[in-house]
Amino acid sequence: MTVDGSWYLILAALLFTVGAIGLLIRRNVLVMFMCVELMLNAVNLTLVTFARMLDDIGGQVAVFFVLVVAAAEVVVGLGIIVSIFRRRVGATADDLHILKG
Amino acid sequence: MSLLAQAGEQLGPVALPPLAYSDIGPILVLTTAALVLLTIASLVKGRPPAGFYALFTLCSAGVGLLSSAWLWLTLDEQGPRFAFANMIAVDGFAIFFFVVVCISIALAALVADSYLRREGLDGPEFYVLALLSGAGGMLMAAANDLIVIFLGLETLSIALFVLAGFHRRRSESSEAAIKYFVLSAFSSAFLLYGIALTYGATGTTNLAGIAQWLAANIAVSNGVLLAGTALLLVGFGFKVAAVPFHTWTPDVYQGSPTPVTAFMAGASKAAGFAALLRVFFSTFGVLSLDWKPIVWALAVASLVVGSVLAVVQNDIKRMLAYSSISHAGYVLVGLQAASDRGIAGALFYLLAYTFMVMGSFGIATLVGRRGDAEHQLEAYRGLSTRRPALALGFAVLLMAQAGVPFTSGFLAKFYVISAAADSGSYALALVAMLAAVVAAFFYLRVILVMFSPVEEGGDSSRVPVPFSAALGLISAVAFTLVAGFPITSGAFFEFARRATLLF
């Protein structure tokens, strides 16, 4: 069975858009995290698809780097969230409003 | 055992790829220094003498500078070259940013030393994170592959997230950390999508490979490639805080501990511009007709928004944040010229800017006093009578940022604007000059407040100036004056010009 590569690319673009919009409209910081992960995984899908279409290993190797970096990023991000919301009830971005102007 | 030895004989020796570790000397110096510092701090019992960590960091930055100088000398013999399977570019451009990053680390360590003890945050963590973050910035500047740029960017950013939230007891600090984290991750996703699309269009993530592909397929108008380029520009735009991707800057600069803000404004912006300039000027140079209008718009927006919004700020850190946005606009003016002169001007601007902005935030650190909270404009009233030298130094740095002659800021603005005019962008040059006039207003407002007398019952407490911070501020002011003085400034511009030629 063959599937045209562009379907995967379109799917990835849609996932990326869902993630980007989600990050902009959701107010729960954890859900915003998940949206970032969705965006990064959409990029991974794009990279793997291009790697298959181009018959080149480079794109697949790049995916590993992205995964590792995303994991490291989430560790730090969750650490920051924990340190903030130990003193609060819910993890809502609207509560963070000291800095403005 | 003999079985394994036999297998080894049959298959022959392992061919190791040639890895010239000396080519990334400064990066290795900073990484090693961070690890050694962490090890020392965890093994030695009791508190080390005050200022040990800062001194160690200062020495590491010094060794980093020496190793950059040594690399610069090898360029004369061996010329610019690629290392690590074409992943790293060893050229004047990279070494220029090695120097800028080392300077940022040294200035940040000098300013942070007294700050951390004052706020009860003393420990090796700040310095370790700054060194690692700096190593990431250097990797970004030297990268010859989009994936390596991404790795450098994340090494730089992840350490900075922690640094932004470093002042645990201030909720502003944590808020700055989470805002920086979310928006930085958002922008990284855009950058990565740009990398993926560029890879799909050209079949490689290597910058030299992309340039070759573009040279061979010059007539192709490729939608995927253009989308990838645009997304890369968005990703870098976030990092260098160009309008309209600047929204995180004021909040994060205001909320972060002030020495961290200084480091962020210095090293992080320089590294972001290093990657931006290399990718767009060197790799996508063929596509300059496509990206020049967009960079033009970004530059105009940054200049106008940064200057105008800085005028209405009453918080000095927020004001400096907006002014750093307008500075990003000037560097973009240099890129928009897309000529050697423009890039050399942009590099000189970044060098001068690093000293100006880090010195300014260093002074804000001292005036902020215990609690890091006195950042209202009113806190500066009458500083000239309380601390004449501090007020004078701040005045010099602010005038340099405004672009007053005989300071490095004037020459930096002159170089980028004249490069823009040379390449025919007269409108952009005009906007840049008008933005400088608007910007001069709010810099002068701060100077006016500093030199006006304290009102009855106003704040007249002393501002302590520790030795280490004074050393950092003196070097920042001294560089600003020396690099702006007609006779001595030539050497610094020559450094930037040669860095551009040795691509």
C-alpha cells in the first residue's frame, strides 16, 4: 500500500495549528504544556515524513534530538510550575498578573 | 575473551572520525568550568571564601577569551573551516560571538556576586547555569547545521528559564520564569517547524548544504522553502525580541533577578542574532529579495514600538527592556542592508550593546537594593548627590544608548544606518534616525531625574556599591567611551569587519 506523503504533511500541519491555537486560548498552564508537546510532535511527524520521502536518514536523527530536548524542557518547566503553584490553588495562567504595563 | 579478540582481528581496527576538539575550545572551556565548579561546590565542606564562585567564573571567562584569541590566530594560517563533520563552523564570525559571550559571562558574574549574597541566594548554581547557558550561546554562533543551532538555542534557553526563576521568594521571579518558558517553547516549536520545512525543501539541514542547493536551484520558487524561511525568522525573532514577537520581553526582563536580566539582554540576544545573521545573510543570501521586505518591516516595527513604548514606562527595568527591543531594530537595520558593511555594523552594534545594556542593568541591580524591588524611576531621584560616580556612569551608558557622539552607541548606530543608506534603504535609515530622537527623550528623562535634587521626605538612603560590581560597571563604561573615541574605535570596528569577512 502506498500513501501519498503530503497527507502526513497536512496532518502534521493541522496538529501544529491545533497546538498553536490551544496554547493561545487555553488558560491552564499544564494544558499549555501539552499544546507545546503537540506542536513539537507535529514537527517530528513532518521530519520523519520528509526523511522517508527524501530517503535520507538525517531527518529521523533530528527527531531524536527534538525528543531529548523536549524532555529536558518539560523537566524544567514542570519544576517551575511546581515552585509557583505550591503556594496557589489552581494552575491557571490568569493568576499570573503581577508583571504588566 | 579470545573469541572477542579473534573477532577484533577479523574486522580490523575501528576508524575514528577526525575530531579537532581545539576548534570548539571556548565551548569546552565553559562546559568544563561549569562541571568543575559544580563538583568543587559539592565536594568541599563548609562555605568557600566569599566571592570564590564569581572569581572562578571570571577566570573561566578569561580562559574562554584566551582560547578564542588563539582560535582567531589559527584562522590566519588555516583560514575559516568546518569541524565535527561539517556541524561546526570555525570562522571569524563564530569567534566574534565567543568573545561577546565570554564578556557577558564575566560582567554577569561581577554584578551577580554581591547581588546573590545580598539576597541570600549565594551558591554555585547561578554561575554554573550562566556558564552552561553561555556555552549554548556559543554553540548557536558556531553552528553550521540547523539542528545544532536548535541544540545551542535550547541549551541557552533552558538554563535561562531556571535563572529567570532564581529568586525563589519573589513571586515576580517565578512569574517571569513561567512566561519566558511558555513563550520560548512556543517560539522553539516555530523554529523547529521552519527547520523541518527547510529540510523537506532542500533535503539537508546543513547550512553549507542548503546554500549549495540554493545555488544550484536558483530559479525555483518553492513554497515549502519560503514557508520554512518565514518560520525560522519567527523563531529567531522571538529570541532576539523583535516586534511583533517581543511581548515576553518587558515582563521577563522586569521580573527576572536583575543580574539575570543583564545576562539575558547581553548573551542571549547576541546569540540569537548570531544564528539569525548566519542563517539569513550567509545561507539564505540568495533569497535576500524574499526576506529583505520582511526584515525591513520587523526592523521598522521594533524601532517604532520599542522607542515609543519605552517613553511611557515608569519602571527602569521595563524601560530598558523596551529600549533593548529598539536596539534589536537597529541590528535588523544592519541585516536588512544585506551587505558586508551592514553585517559588520550589526556585529559592532552587538558588541557595543552588550557593554551598554549590561552596565545599565548592573546599575539597576545596585539601585534595586535588598529585595531587588526599587526599580521605579523615583528611586533614581537625586542619585547624583548620593552616589555621584554611579549617576555619572549611568548617564554615560544611557547617553551611549541614545547615540550621543563620542560613545560607542553613536558609532554603532552610525555604521548600521549608513550601511542601510548605502544599500538604498533611505526610508529605513530615516525611521532609524527618528526612533533615535524619540529614544533620546526617555534616556534623558532618567538622567534628568538622577541629577535633580531629592524632595523633602524623599528617599535619600545610601546605595551600597560593592567592589566587584564597581569593577564590572567601570569596565562597561570604559569600553563604551573607548570604543566611541575616534582614535581608538577603529580597532573595534576592524575586529567586527574582519569577523564578517572571515565567514
